[in-house]
Amino acid sequence: METMTLGGALNAGLRRALEADERVVLMGEDIGRLGGVFRVTDGLQKQFGANRVIDTPLAESGIVGTAIGLALRGFRPVCEIQFDGFVYPAFDQIVSQLAKLRARSGGRLTLPIVIRIPGGGGIGAVEHHSESNEAYFAHTAGLRVVSCSNPNDAFWMIQQAIASEDPVIFFEPKRRYWDKGQVEPHADLPLHGSRMLGRGDDALLVAHGPSVALALAAAAAAHEDGYSVGVLDLRSLSPLDLPTLLDAAKRSGRVVVVHEASTFGGIGAEIAATITEHCFADLKSPVLRVGGYNIPYPPAGVENEFLPDIDRVLVAIDRSLSFQVAS
């Protein structure tokens, strides 16, 4: 095992993919000589050359459109969107073309493209630099959507995503790029498998990406109050690992979904509906959600008031535990 930061683990995973398959190319704004604004691709252009680690113009639609053409010619492009809020100029290319070409061709065409998106807040950035837009893409049939939360998953999941024959939207928690952790010598889960991070008898927290660390901290705080709270790291948002999710929900009977995006129309709504449909008889309280408010992302000075914190998660846990089913 080796200790890496999450950003360093992504760099190592991309390097391994570039070494293993000459069809893999990286594309994005400032990813070559600069190594990306978060330095995730640092040193890769120097090692593999400017024809495989490509500095693109500042045009997200052009990046994704070019990647689609390259994929149709047999390459396996990995596109970096510099910040989550910058993906919108490429939205039409992603949802109208990238997500649909395999079905449109009756399965004859594959588009093995990965779109890396640094997601979420917590870095005190300005507008369009701290979005949580995963629900747009999880809603779009034809796209696979995953979200890593730690260095080990970052290292292995980026390689698994590049190996996929379907397009993958790969969310990276930008506030966690500098978090350190152990990277295992082998991948222990498939790309779309979720992971239980401690089981709890009283309640279950469901989270992904940047919210996993928050869920773990809230579970630890609840433990100090005498409650046993488990945490499920989804890892994949589309498709969901339903067997693991539903089994964990049935065991606890009380579920709180945590994410940074607005709860209105967010991924938590889909999870809550799915659990309610499949586990209604096993639930001891309604599935609750903790997320951002339904407003545009605020200025950095009040960011901490917008993002979920331990107190808001603990309040939701208390609400769930206090709910009594009418006899």
C-alpha cells in the first residue's frame, strides 16, 4: 500500500491508463504544461507528450465535441472540465450526442469517453466554481455517473471508468484533493459498486463524493451520543448499486441522504423514492434528506451557511430516531 492524496491518486491512475493503452488521450484547459488548476495532470504531458496530453482552447463544447470524434475513430479520450460550473457550454454535446449515439446506432458505435468534473464547494471560490450538478447527468440515460471520495477509489475508479465502453461522468470532490489515504494494490469493488463504511443499528447515512467525510464525522458524533449510525458511500450515482443500498436501508429502517446539491430534484430525492418503493414495510421513519438550499450557489463568505454541516445532519438523525409509526 502507498499513501497518496486524492489528487495524487488520480494522477497515478491516469498515468497507469496512459501507459497501458496508447489510445488513451487527455484533453482539457491548462492540463498540459500547467498540470491543471488542481495539478491533477501534473507531469503527464512531459512524460507522454503534447499529442496525448492536450492543452485545448477555452471551449468546453469543443473539447467534448472533439472527444466524440476521437472516440468514433478508436481513441479513448479523458476530458477535464476545469470547474463544475464550466460544464454547461458542453451540456448539449453531452446529453444530446454523447449520451445517445450508442442507442442511436443500435449499439454499433461505442463512445468510451470519460469527463472529469471537479465537483462541490468548500474551497471559497467565486460563482460557477462550486456547483453540484450531478443530478443533471444521472437523469440522462446513456451516461454512467460516478463520484469518488477517497484516494483509493480515485486511483482505481478512474482506470475503471477509462476502461468502460460507455461514457462516464467522473465527479471528483475538489475540497478533498489534498486529503491523504492508503491506496490498495488491487481494486476491491467494481466501478458501480457502493461501499459500507461501518454498519449502524439505529440509522443509515447515504452519501457520495465530498459528503462522505461529513457523513462519517456525523456518525462519529452520533456515536458519542449513544447511537449506532452506519454510512454508505454510493460511489456510483448511475447506475445505483441497488442491492447494497436496499439491504442497508432494510437493516436500519431509518435513512438520511446527505449531499451538497439542493435537495429539490437532487439525487437524494431519487434515492428516497427508490428506498420507499422497495423497503416501505421495513422503514421506521420517512427517508430524510440533508443538502444545500434551493438557491444559486452563494458568495464564498456565506458558503459555510449554505453547505450541510454536522449539526444539520445530526438534527436529521434526531428527527428520524424520534419518529414513531402510528399504531
